[in-house]
Amino acid sequence: MPVNTILYQEIIKNLRVANVTLVAVSKTKPVEDIQEMMNLGQLDFGENYVQELAEKQSQILQDVRWHFIGHLQTNKVKQIVPFVHLIHSVDSFRLLKEINKQAEKLGRKVDCLLQMHIAQEETKFGMNETELSEVLDAIPTLLNVQIKGLMGMASLTDDTEQVRSEYRYLSNLYQQLQTIPLCGSFSILSMGMSSDYKIAIEEGSTMVRIGSLLFGERNYNGSK
Ligand SMILES: *Cc1c(COP(=O)(O)O)cnc(C)c1O
């Protein structure tokens, strides 16, 4: 399945006008597809399985900014900390502490986003506001992570008003946090995927994660 070059050019043009960064979500797609996107000038790629990301990272020698966007288990943190550009999916204090610990071992400071639970579904990962404030309180003690902002996934629904209200909630929270000194340097609000990125941008997203629109539908073959 070839990369959709025309759509890529169109999307990147629109995002540039809105000052939004594109993370091309390459999960389940072969390294050749990533290379093809890189030839178009794309540098930011998102993956959500640790094993798959580690394999692709070892095969692609050029500089890629790898974004980890899936649920991250604490015992797998050390596999990605050496090279990851941004972890979007920090959904617990425990996970953040482990990232900090592994980063400290390598003398790195790892950029992270805090993932908030904004969808109606029970299954989507993310923190509530109580957990968020616990993490924010601890930020000054975690010297090897840098919190850059928030991430969220809206409900999987055709109800665009529902999606819009979830993104609006996250965007308001993000703006509120930016007014407190601890979060004054927040600069990334990661929200929006293939089906809803336009709504997300209207609601203030600064970074969208788009997969199937660029690379075609994913075929999981039951393995992933
Ligand atoms: C797969 C995935 C995406 C991209 O989804 P598409 O619908 O293919 O654009 C974005 N964010 C996360 C967290 C994902 O797992």
C-alpha cells in the first residue's frame, strides 16, 4: 500500500497555516513506507508498540523523531528511553517516575505529555484531574523528564459534537494549566487523528497524530 502523497501534501499545507505539527502514525506499516514519507520531508513518526518501534528504529539510520503514542508498560520504558523524541502517553505517576529513573541512568531528559482520559469509553487510557494534580505536584522532583503538555483521545463515535466537546474540555484544561508557573512552558497539545483532526485543530490542537489517512487502512491480521 503506497503512501498517499497528494493527501500528505494537502494536509501538511493546511497544518502549516494553523501552525500544527504532524506526527505520521506508522504503526503496523513497513519501514519502506516510512522511508517514502521521509523522502517527502516528514521527520516525525508515531508508533504505539515498543517492540515494533525498537525494530524500526534500528533499521532506519537517518534522524527520525520517534513519538511513542501507545499505552506504555513500565517494564518496557527502558527500551525506548535511549532514543525516543516525545512520549505522548504518560497516563500514571508510576509510569512517569519510571521514565525519569531510566532517563537519569542515561543522563537524558525525556520530553513527555500527560495523557488525559477525555473519552466516554472506559477502555481508553488516561488520567483524571485528581491524578493529574498528583503528577503536577511531583514535577519539580523529577529532574530527568520535561512535561511539554497534554494528550488526549476522543471517543470513537460519529457524533462530531461529542468529539468536539471532549477536545474543547482538554483544550480549556491545557490553557488553564499554562497560567500556572509550573506549566508556563507547556507548548504541546496533542489531539486529533485521521477521522477528527480538523475538529481538533479548530479546538486548539498543536500536534495531530495521523495514520490511516496517510498510510492507508491498517491490516492487523489478528497479530497486533
Ligand atoms: C493509531 C493511533 C493514531 C492514528 O490513528 P488513525 O485513525 O490511523 O489516524 C493516533 N493516536 C493514537 C494514540 C493511535 O494509537
